[in-house]
Amino acid sequence: MATKSPKRQLRARNKAKAARVKKQQEIERNGRANTPLYDWVHVKEPLLSFFETLPAPAQDDDFSYLVPIVDYSVSRLIDQDGDPDDLIDDVTMLAATYINMKVYGSGGFTLEHQHELFVSMLVNPKFMDVLRMRLKHLQDLTLEQT
């Protein structure tokens, strides 16, 4: 019985290793494609109609679209008897959805894009200042009415 030459053995090992690596990459790729971050977000009614009424995001990002988003989120919170602690996250998520819709078109975008923008908005001091001012304004209006 003949034994394999060292070159042939090395080639067989390398080929087997390449096959294992390729299989592992395919498993990882398929696993990533099925994770929620890579799921597509499609904006639907009534948000689609609401977003069409908002001013376009400006190049200097003055967040003028934030005022109607806050008002919409507050009214939704009241209608659904939601938790006021979730208001900032809800407004930020709506703003991120609106911007992604404008950037990627109405065709949709991934949750990964949504999450990245959401986090970047939460750490953006200018965005948070505009949001806090609007929420303070709404709180002052509520206090004046009582």
C-alpha cells in the first residue's frame, strides 16, 4: 500500500481547512442575514402620511422636524396610556425613522441603520437640546392650563 507524498498530504490538509473556513463563513453569513439588525424596516401608514407633512431635514440639521414629531409622540403616548419615561426614546426613534426614510427613500432600510442613527441622535447634544426645549415647552403649557 502506497503512502501519500508530503506535498499531497499538505495540499489535502489545506484544501480541507479551506473548506471548513468557507463553511464557517457561510454559516456566519446566513446567521447574520437572519438576525433582527439586518431585517428591513418599511414605513407604513399612518407614519408614512405623517412623515410626508414634516419639513425636510436641513443640511445644517436644525431639527425643525422635531417639533411635530414630539407633538405626535406625546399625543400617541396619551392615546395609548403609555409610560412618560419612554417619550425621549420614542421621539428619537421616530426622528431616526424619518431621517432614514428621507435618506434611503420609502423603500426601506435595515434595523442596523435605524439603531446606529438612534444611538447617534441620543448622544448628539444639539438634538437633545432641541428635544428638551420642546418637552419643557409642552410641560410649561400643561402647567399653565392647570
